[in-house]
Amino acid sequence: MAETQRIFPFENLTANQMTAHERDAAYEELHERWPEGVYDHAGSGMQVVWGYHDTKYALMNLSNKNSLDPFVGYPRIMRTPGTTMPFLKDLVPPPSRATANAPHDAQHKKLWAIMAGYPEGHYTILPQDRISHAEKLKEQFDKTWRALGYAAYRAAEVDVTDLAVSFAAHVTSEAVGLPDDAWPQVAKWSKAQSGLLGQDLRGKELVEAVEGLGGLFRVSKQAVGGEVTMHLAERLREANIPRKIAVAAIANSLAAGVYTIGGTIPQGVERLLEDPEREWWHELENPEKAALVTQKILQLDPGLVAWKRYAVTPTALPSGATLHKGPVLAHFAAANRDPAVFKNLYDLESKGGQPILTFGRGAHLCPGRDLAALGIEVFLQELHMRLPNASRMPAPSPHTRSADLIFSSADVTVK
């Protein structure tokens, strides 16, 4: 009997449109039934790679010039009624390349060192400073919790998705040097433009996305020109980073921070509460185990699932697969589940033989990875403390969510 025709697991639905169980099954099928290692994704025109070593190679060695290009392209943006004014107002002249798509040159090395260089990078959290940073993040969680109208330590019903995005916006806004009252706007703008990189946006959604991106650059310009101290904006000024590059670095930090933290948390809570035994959920009571739970969530359910790269020439990958010239989607959420590297995927204590790729690798390793990971850990602990017996309320099918090749989240409300 002929083999049943294979359908690429992410051809019709993306991770953003799946439950935790569906994502698990899709990634398992991908590694079991697609040994080719490269797939030409018809809907996006990109070549998808998902094996651990191939994905790591793509992140480290392929061009990143297209990493922040809008999925629909600039021509559609300019043809869409309503996008011209916000584009001209905040995005012309075109923003400088940010940390995610800058060339790996001396300027990028200097900028990255300011943001993440050990031991004094702005986002770097040293082991001896972890407790004090966690306490600060707890305060930010509490401020966000109260600002959204929840009672001091209890609530009958909590929109985890909204809370996560708001918390992420609060954390990243404070880190880059925005005033304390800026985070609600940052949350709004980030929600609006979160699909610009990986969704086929049209009409009103595209207008809102451009407005959101414009808003992030507008507040980033204000931060660079402000007088805040001990924040990223001040460090960039003191290092004489050109203003245009500094603005892009701040805007990139805001967007990436909200993407990663705000998308990972709801998917993680979904996983924790779908387990009938609530094993990992209850482990959040133990600080050491909470860190392990967070790392597993970042491995299995990252809010940012892939990055764009570009093969400027035909390229042989470590697996022997070949990329043709053109855009590439390095799917690190899939690579994090490669059974050749991570043999005990659902064992909390097992870390595998290689670091997870959620924050990238190489010259463009995410500078905010320490802050993002600790922020997610604190959020999960604080949510568990307030709602130890939480249960997830019925949610609409994730299949109705927008297809997204880059970003993923979940609609999670608990009671």
C-alpha cells in the first residue's frame, strides 16, 4: 500500500494556531517523518530548516539582512489606505538597522557589548544579582496586576495573555528608560504590530501594525533624547552610539521583549494547567525547580518560534541538506525538540547535550535573554502564589487565531 501523502506539519496551521498538545504532535511528526531537513514553504516563499545543527548554522552563518522585513513587504504597506501617514510620521527616514538585522561589524560589536557584554552589559544579570533583580520584577508584576484591576493577592478570573503582555511591556519599558506610565502604550503598540514580521496582514490590521511600529519608534526617540539615568538610553548616549542606531536598539528591545515574554507565558501556563497532575505547576513553589520549569517552557513553548535569514548563495547545511539562494526560516522552536540532541524532552531535569536556541546563537544572540528568562520565571511564580488552584477557563479554538510564522501565543484565562 502506498504511503499516505505527507503534509508538512506547519503548512496549514502555524504554532500560533495550535494547542500545546497539537504543537507537541506537530513537532514530533516533523522530526520523525521529514528527514530531508529543508522544506520550501509555499505560503511564505521561505525555506524552513528545523534540525538542531542546521538551525544553529543558519542563525550563526546566514545573512540576517531580511530579519526585520515585514512579511507583506513594503509595497503593500504603501498601497494600503491609512498606512501612509503613520509611516511618514514615525518611520521616515527609514529606521537604522537594529541589533537583530545589523551587519556584524565593529559598530554592532560595540552596541551588543553595551547591551549584553559580560559582566557589565545592561541586560546581563550576574548570579550574585539575581535575587535583587527578581525582587524588582516582583514589584513590576504587582504594579501590573493592580493596574489591570485585580485585587491585591486574589482574583476570581485572570486574563493571563493580557497580563503577560502588559507585564512584558512594563519590564522592557523600564529597562530601556521609558517613564513609568509608558508601558500601557507600549503594550498596546506591541499587540498591534506583533504580527508584522510573520503574518499576512491586510487592511485595518496592517494599518494598526504600522501605527504600532511607529509608536514604538516614537517613544524610543523620546528615550534617547531624554534625561533618564542608569537605563539603556543613557548608556547608549554615554558610549556615543549614533542616535539613529540607539533608537533602533531601543525599539528592537521593546518589540523583542514583549514578543518573547508576552508570548511564552500564556503558552507555558497552558501547558502547566493542561497536565492533570499539575506536576510542573506545583514545582513553581520551589525556587530551584521554578528555574527548571521556566527553562523547559522556553524550550518547548517560546513566544518567538523562528527568525528569518537569507542564503546569498546555495548553501550546504551540516545535515547534508542544501539551501538554494533565497529567504530562510530558521525554526528554533522545532530545533529545541530535535530528538538527536534532546533525548528526554519532557524530563524536567534533562537539559540535553546542547543549549536551546530560543534566544539565538552567535553574534546576534539575544542581548535581553537574562531579563526575559527571569521575568518569565517571576511571572509564573507570582501567578502560582496568587492562584495556586488555578484552572483554565474554556477558550476559543486556537485555529481561529491568525497564522504566524514568527510569533506564537495562546488565549489563556484562568479562574
